[in-house]
Amino acid sequence: MSKFNGPLQINGPLHLRVQRVLKFAGNLAEFFSEKSILSKVAKELPRFSDLLHYPDKRPPAQGDTYRKCNSIKKSEKDSAPYLEPACVNLSRTGYAVVKGNHEDSSFMLTVFATSLVRTHKHEDNLSFTLFFDGIEWLIDPSFYSHEYEAPIPAYLRSASAHNALALSDCEYSIDPGKAKLEAKSKDSKFTIKGSHSAYNDVDVTREISGNIDSLALSFVDQARAKTKVADKNDLSLMFHCGDLVEVEVDGGIAVLSHPNSSYKLEITLPNDPVVVHYNKVDTLPIRGVTGLGFMKIAPINTIECNIPFNSPERWRLRAISNEDGL
């Protein structure tokens, strides 16, 4: 019985508690010489967990999970380059993960299409998060409370609160099987393609291409309305910045900065004007706020850019030095 390593501990985040329980069950199955899938899952789940963690050991928020805010002070190890940069495709579970390097700093891009079951609850198909130079620049807005019809939780669950295309006043289905996501790579280049049909009579696609050796991403987004009624909704391209990330806008270009980074992010948007919201929680629609766990919120900058239907909208995101930009 020595391989059980003491009593079962189940404190910590939910996926880590599940991981610990599976490890215990897998060890138990092996001890009694029983053939069980639990042993394999118990061994693979920690690898999956490690894959979905930033270099500073934080995971990106997703669904009803807690988000940890950016640290006021950055550790050099949190931005150290990856020894083995790669693009990982997990199409069956709805993740695409790119771990790359830009000069002497690491970046991690995570794209989601995880609504495989209704319990996921959030409208985040084809949303993404971006960690770079020790900072989470573009975030999933996380969780506030289980009062899902209340204004703040309803907003944080919505597509408008994710880095994705969002339609106003249009029903979004969280039924499983509404989204697809795949990633391919060759040498240092990668391409991520996804689609979803969560909106009534609207097909949404997103394609992301880049290089694991440089943070320069090209996006092609499109919402194709299948009826004349559907394309009367407002269609917005949304971005949600991490804590302490500031935004300056000049025409269709938004430049993001953080006091702890020697870099900026330049987003060249497909349309003008571009609106920045901050801490807009007292009036509808809510914008510019992130959840930080149960009944905790913090103000952030949210960027909103209206785009047309039925047109492939191209935009770019790249890292620039602090000496460049606006």
C-alpha cells in the first residue's frame, strides 16, 4: 500500500482535485491488478494540466473557473523562453495551444472550443487567451457567481465577454457539438482553424496563422448570416485585456502596454472606429470588467470593434518594442 503516498488530499482547484482522485483510483486499480482506464487517465491528466498552464504556473480561466490576476511584480522565470516550443492540437477536447518564443520571452496562445457538454456554461467558442513576457495580455473573463441571470454573471458568460465575435440580441446555444477546432503545424509555422454554429442562422469561422519563433499573428474572422433577419444584429470583434494592461487607440490600431513589460502589443483592426470600455458595470451593456472568483471582480480595458457580416475580416496582432507604437 506504500504507493498511495499517504491520505487522500483534495484541496485546490477542481481539475487538480479530480486529478488527485484519479491518481488514487488508478493506483488502487493497479494494486488489485485490475485492468482499468483510470490508470491511463491518471497518468495523462497531469500532462494535460501542465500543457494548459502559463509559464508562471497560472492556467487561463475558462468557464466557471477562477482567474488569478497579473502579478504587480514580474519574475524573470515567468518570461523565460520555452526549450521546446510547439503547436498542440487537442481537437477532441476543443483546445489548440501554441507555446512559442519571441526574442528572449515566451508566449502562449490558447484557443477554445470546449462546449462539449452544457455544464461548461460559457459562450466562448473560438475565443482565445494570450500570455507573453510574463503577463496575461488578453484574458478569459472568468467567474463571479452562480446567479447566472444576474447582470454581471450573465455578461461574464456571454460571447461579448470573450475574445471572439459577438452578436447583440441573438440567442447563443451552449448545446454540445456546435463547434470544431483543429491546429496544424509544419516546421515553425502553424495554422488554427475553427468554426461554430452556436448562433441561430449564423456560421462563425476563425483562422489564426503564425510562427512559434515570433509573436506575429494573422487572423481571419467571418460571421456568415444565412437569413436577412440574422444580419440585422450588431456584430462586434471583442478583446479583453488583463489587469494593468493599458490601451491607446489611433484610428484602427490599438496598442497595448503593461508597466512590467519591455514590449507592447499592436493590434491592427479591420474597422474604425474602435471603442475602449473600462469598468462599465452600472449600465447595460456591461463592459470592462473581469471576474476573479466568487463575488470578486476587477476593472479592465475592453476593446470593441464593429465589423460587417458575410465578409472575411482580416486583422493582425504583433509584439513590438516599447520604443515603437503610438
